[in-house]
Amino acid sequence: MSDARDEAAECIFCRIVRGEIPSQEVARTAEAYAFRDLNPQAPTHVLVVPVRHAANLGDFVAAAERDEVGHVLALASQIGREASPGGYRVVINEGVDGGQTVHHLHLHVLAGRALTWPPG
Ligand code: DGP
């Protein structure tokens, strides 16, 4: 088994996508899955993840086929707009300095309150 397949077998978000770990589904497509964050930072806090395992945004973009990147962004936008006509925020953390704790690319969709800037 390759290293990438080993990584996907153990990855917590891959396991959520496969239904091995329960999650609160918001949307599912062939290429992406959206579910509620365990530790919400806003009234709506949804994570959008690509089905294909990639550790972070840079790795995902580097190996992206067709319009995979556009697809996850479009799903995040749809969820944000539906949750809050007044606006929403999409956040992607990468690496230690970016505050990434789960190493499968995920887009945080935050909505339902006025969000401050700059982030911490
Ligand atoms: P980040 O710091 O950008 O890597 O964010 C990881 C997010 O993932 C964090 O907001 C909490 C969430 N999270 C971690 N484990 C689980 C889980 O098992 N289920 C769900 N629904 N969310 C999780």
C-alpha cells in the first residue's frame, strides 16, 4: 500500500467521508462532503472537504484534476449564502502557523454572526 493510501486510511476526515465516524451532514456530492464542525465558532460552522485526500490546500491544488478546486469553493459559497444572506466567511488553515490541526484539506464556512477582522 502506498504512503498516500496509508494516510487516507487513517485520516479522520477520510473516515468521516466514508461514514466510519459519525458526522452531521450538510451536503454531499461525488467530489466533496460538507458537515458541521465539532467545535463551532459561529452559529453556522460547516467544514467542506474534498473526497480525494490531500493534506492541505497546496497539495490539493498541486494534484487537482478538472475543476476540483472550483467545485469545493462553489459548494462552500452555496452553503454560506444559504446560511446567511448577510454574509459569511470561508477560511482555510494550512501548516503550523496557519493553525491547521487536521491534515486533510477543509474549508471552514462561518456564518450567522458579524465576524471580526483581523482573525487571531
Ligand atoms: P483546523 O484548525 O483548520 O485544522 O480545523 C479543524 C477543525 O476540525 C476544528 O474546527 C474542529 C474540527 N474537527 C476536528 N475533529 C472533528 C471531528 O471528528 N468531527 C467534526 N465534525 N469536526 C472535527
